[in-house]
Amino acid sequence: MTPDNYALVHSSDDRRIFVIVSEEFGDFVLVKECKGSGCECLGCMLFQAAVEDGKEKYPVIETEKGVELQEGLMAYPFSDEGGLLLKGLKHHRYRRYKGTVTKQKLDDIFKTPDGYLMVKLEGDGTFTHSYMSMTVDKRVISKGCVAAGCPCLGCRIVDSYYQAGPGQIVPLVDRSKARSTREGELVLPVFEGDEILSRVLNRDPNLGYEFIGNLITSPLEQMFYNLAFLDLHLHPQYSVGKYRLDFALPEHKIAIELDGHEYHKTKYQRTHDAQRDRWLYGQGWHVLRFTGSEIYKDLDKCIDEICSLAGVERLNKP
């Protein structure tokens, strides 16, 4: 969220100038000759005023959130309640502000993240990702991340983009505003994308496979991936030698094949699969094959079996 209105305060040795920056009301000079402490000008009154709704008092201007833009120039956001007072001003009385500070610049400074992605380096050199927001309590969403080339959910979120408006494609996570906590977690803010992530974490069936582009075309594979990708670092269409696997966990050398309806296979296809499985076994791979019936009947059981073989703690079981 970003504030609707801002107050700029230009301070010099002999006076203060108050400016209002607002998309709705325009940018205008409110007070030009404030004398500072003890002054009763409109600017000083706004900074001291509060709006009461019968239960609580809300400051008109959130002074604790002030930001110094440069020496002698401070910016403050109006509270939602305080912005209502601007409606009562006769705006034609005030001179238009023509300075270089724009609402867009202030929005970029004051916008509040909708959520946070947290990355923690573990003792074994892997990373754990957690997510929290107003709609999602802090929860671990992936463990054992190896960073470079990792397809875990945390890495996919960091690398994802969304369409904020016509022709406006922006990253889901703003890496430029990352910060570190005292506990050593890297905190990455998520602006405006919490609705998308909440749908993903709440298993919206229409979003899961969108994280891997067009690599998955089979409805059976989409169904499998939608549930499994929250727990397993799956590589779809992974190449090993001359073979291409439906899904793979390369760090565990586990190949996952979804066979659809096994009884539809020809003798040649069954022989080919057996030869491929023997070759993969010789290369140190485990091959797990699941039929369409197994997937549709009890997909959770299939994922439990994969997690058990990989030694992976399942974090997101429904």
C-alpha cells in the first residue's frame, strides 16, 4: 500500500515551507512563512492535529514515518483519516508547487510491502525460505535450497514477474530493497503480489504449474506438479544421457515417471521403458513410476513415497 497524500517540509534558518503532494488534490504550497516553534500556521496545526472516530484518535500526519529526502527537506505521509481534511481546503487559493519531488518518487519511498520472503542460510550450506504477509502467517515454504539452478518454490518466487498493468511487468520480489535481520535472515519485500502468492500457497489449482512455463502440457503432469511442487524441488523434463525424464530430483538422483494408463502401452513401449530404467539404475538413479490410477486415486500417497525416498520433510501436506 502507498499513501494517498504527503506533506513536504522545507526548513531553513528563518522559515519553514509546507507543501502538499497529492494525486487527488494536486501539488501546492500550503504555507510559505512558518516561523517554527510556537507558530500557529495551518502547516503546524496539521502536524499537531488528530482525527477522532469516537474510539481512537488518529494523527493527521504520521510524523514517526518521516523521511529526510535531503538536508532541510523532510517528507511525511498523511494518515488515511488525515487525508480527509484536505477535502475541506479551497485549493484554488494556493500556489502550485513546481519542485522536483513528485508523488511517484514519494510512493516509491513510502510504499509498504504486502508480504515478505525470508531466506536463511543453514549450517549445511543450504537455504530455507519462509513467507509471511497479512493473509499468510509466517511459514516455511521450502527447505534444502541449493541456490544456483534450484527449482524450489522460494527460488521460483524470487525469479517470478507479474503484470501490474498494461505493458507493466514487474518482479514479484524487490531485491533492491532487501535487508538482513539480527538473526541473519535475508528479508525480501513483496509489493502488490501477495494475492498471487496466497493463491499459490493455498493451492489454487490454476497457478501451480504457471511457475514452470510451458514445460508441462499433460493434464496428469499438471495435476501432479500442482500438489508436489510445494514440497519437492522438481525439475520437469529433465535430461539424463539420451533420455528425458518427466520429473527429476537430481540432487537425490530420483527419476519420476507418470505412465498414464499402463494398459494402453504397447509391448515396444514397455520394453523401451524397462531398458531406460535399467540404464538409469546403472547410473545410480532410483526410478519411481506411478500410473494414472495411482495419481488420481491417492496423489498424496505418491508424494509421500517420493519424500520418504528423498529424505525430505513434507512441509505442505493438505
